[in-house]
Amino acid sequence: MERFEINGHEVVDGDVRPTGNGAHVYVPRRWLGADVKIVRVSEPDSDSDE
């Protein structure tokens, strides 16, 4: 696993959920319009579609 240093204001710990042909992570509505970065911290489930 690599190590990343990111300066920010808040962290949300969540799960990626399937949606249509992709996936999403929910964040608070107050983040609407903000720049965000998503960092994967575990390997995807082997039974997930890519």
C-alpha cells in the first residue's frame, strides 16, 4: 500500500455502492460544489464487476 499526504478540511469514511454502470460514495450535501479526492484503501471484492 502506498502512503499519500493530503491537506483537507474533513474526512468521510464510507463504502462504495453500485449505481448504473459505475459506483458512488455518499458525502454530506454541504460538500456540494467542493473539490474532493477519493482514496481507495482496500482491494475491491473479487466478485464485483469492473
